[in-house]
Amino acid sequence: MGLLLYQRDHCHLCDQALAALAAARAPAFESVFIDEDAALEARYGLRVPVLHDLASGDELDWPFDADTLRVFLRLHP
């Protein structure tokens, strides 16, 4: 499963998303910072943090918590 977390530098919501991912015991993911990319900024600017599942193309917009992540990622509690 490939996951991308779209986020910004100095983003307290992104920090909360990282904590939720840890609490959900999410599999490894890659962080993508949108700050210096005009196309990503246009797509995700107001939505970050956003978790993107590369396999399905599904995206989970903020706000989310550990339980929501487990459902999105189809993980067992």
C-alpha cells in the first residue's frame, strides 16, 4: 500500500494528522510538502493535510482521527 500525506511546513493540523497516523498504526507513508509546488498548492491548498492512497486513488481530507484512519486504511483496531 502506497500512501502520501500532503502537508505544509509549520502546519499544526499536519502535526495532528501525523499523531493520528501514529495512533492508528498506519503503514509507512511518504510526506509531500505542497508549499513550493504551484500545482499541488492549487489542488490541496485549503485541504491539507490530505492522505492519498496510491493504489485506489482515494483521499482522506482533514479532519480525521485514528478511528477514521483505520476505516480508510482498512486496518483492524
